[in-house]
Amino acid sequence: MAAERKFSSALAMHAGFAQTQENRWNIVNGAVFAVLALAPVLLVWLGTCTAIDLALADAMFDRQLGAFPWRHAWLTEIFGHVILKRVFTGLAIAFIVLAAWDWARPTTWLRRFQLRVVALSAILVPAAVSLLKQASASHCPWDLERYGGIEPYVRLLQAMPAGVDAGNCMPAGHASSALWMVSFAVCFLPRRPRAAGIVAGVMLTAGFTVGWMQQLRGAHFLTHTLWSMWIACAVVFALITALDRRRYRSTSSSRRP
């Protein structure tokens, strides 16, 4: 009887711990969803009601030279645009291969879940950004009349003047080569949400830095990069939610008599 009571107590403690983890997971999910829902409102406001894009681009543009001085600098053009992209692309391929290999070997559900989120993010984040670029009218700064180009500046949600082709420059595609790594946060979920938040912040900073180097070159505005950051977070969050619900449905079905 004593052994049975001890076992029952341990089982109850485990169940209580699992419930606590699930409650914490739900709170984190709700908070992230709220931020993701509100962020586009701020981004639309920045793009339509402020001049922050032009102010930053003006600061990066040299009027006397009539060019962006950082456009062909080694740090931004070779290191930022070529080397870093190759590194991040190689890392993405490695995780995709790991996830594919994971199908053929036994592992825990959590490890498989984490690998799939990261691998799918490496594919879907750049793909989503690329598809949205094709539908955007915005031009890159270096193409604008204001900075020595021939195209007019059009704010977000404004119609492009008749006879002017779409610029297909927003959101920032190059930043997405790094922003998929925000999915690394899933490696600390669900037990360490604080660590997951820190990792997500570091990866967003890395993606923003890549985007900033492109802004120095005149390739993008600030809001282009911010939209890419939001898309990356939304895609990763959607993947985590979808795969977690799939696991929950599978677990519930297996428990039915």
C-alpha cells in the first residue's frame, strides 16, 4: 500500500508538472499571437504616416557623390550580400538534410518537432518573402529619383502612378536569408520560454543587421526589413502552432479506446 501511495503521488506530481508546462505554453502562445497581431498596425503606420524610411535613406545617401557610399563597400556588398548569404543558406540546407534524415531513425517527438520547425522555416520564410516581393509596388531606394534613379517614391498603400512599373522591392529578401533562424527558439520550448525569447531576439537582431547593411547600400528601406522580420516570426509561429496541434490530435486519438 505504501508503494502504491508513493507511485500515485509521483504520478500526480508528474501530471501537475505537465499541466503547469501546458499552461505556460498557452500563455506564451497567447502573448506571441497578440504581438504578431498588433505589429502590422505599427508597420503600416510607419510606412504611411512617418518619413522614417526617407530620413534614414537620406542619411545614408551622399548628395555630393550622388550615390550611396556603402553600395560597393566590401563589408556590405561582398561580406554582407554574398558571404553571409552563402553561410546562412548552407546552414539552412544542413537543417533540411537533418530533418529528412530524422524520418529514417527513431527519436523523441520533441526532437523531431524541433527539427521540422527549423527545416520548414528555412524553406518557407525566404519563400514567403520572395512571393510577397513579387506582389509589391515599392521600389528600392537606389531606383528612386530622389537618389539618382528614375522611379517615383510611393508610400505603402498608395497607388503607383500610371505607366510606372512595380518595383517588387518590399519586403527585404536578403534579410530573410538570416531571419528564418528565429526558428532556433523552438529548441528551448516548451520548458525554457525565457531562453527561447532570448534566442529569438538574437536571431532577429542578426536578420536586422543583414537588412541594415542592405539599407546602407540603398537596396532597401527600414520598413522593408521590419516587414521581413514580422513575416519570419509569423511563419515560425504558424509552424509551431500547426505541428503542435497535429501532435495533440495524434495523442488524443491514440488515447481513445
